[in-house]
Amino acid sequence: MAAFMVAVAAVIGHGTFLVARPRGDISMPTVFPGVLIAVLLVLALLLVQKTRTDALPAPDGEPISLAGHIKAASIFAIAVAYPLAMLVIGFPAATALALTAFCITLGERRYWLVMLYALAFAAFVYGVFVMALRVPLPMGLFE
């Protein structure tokens, strides 16, 4: 997990500090990513230190079943496919589909509630960011 945190910090750092910007560009937008990078790196170091000092004993329970591994792989696949789908079908549709897939994978069987939640959340986030804050979101096919 610490390596993942360092990798995320590296990606943020690349996009923030190594992407070419016009001369005279205000450096203020780099403050938040810089703070985020520092926090990620400090937390990664603390995690490594805590893991080394508090080594956990071997678990006494049963090993994870094949179904558990399949569920974990499905969740990972959804998390990877979500930003890719966002570029193709747009933010609202990709968000609703990803939330639906997550809920069903995690075991929710009230499909009407899952769809209602997913559509309402996607519409709410779209309304807040696009309509209220004027932040452009990827719209994919709907542009």
C-alpha cells in the first residue's frame, strides 16, 4: 500500500510540476497538489514504519475462498474500467454504471434501489460540478 501511495504521489507530481506551462503562469495552483504529495509521502513512510514495528501474527481463520478472490478482482476491474469508460460514455453514465456494478458485486440485490441510488448520485455530482461550480466533466458521447 505504501508503494501505491508513493506511485500516486509520483503521478500527481508529474502532472503538476513536469508538464509544460506558459511562462509567467501563476504557481498558486501547484500548492494543493504539492501539499497532497507531501501528505501522501509522509503517510507512506508512517505506514512502512508502523507495519515494521507492529507485525501482525498469522491469521487463524480459513483462507480466502475463490469467490472472495473473484469479488476482489471484480472490484479492481470496475475501478480500472470506470475512468476509461468516463472518456467514452461520459461522466454521468460511467458513474451510474460503476456505482451499480460496485453495489451488485458487493451483494446488494434490491436492483431498483441500486439504480435509484446510482442515478441520483450521478445527477447530484453532475449538478454540483457542472451547473453550480462550472467545472467541466468528460461527457464522452454526449458532447
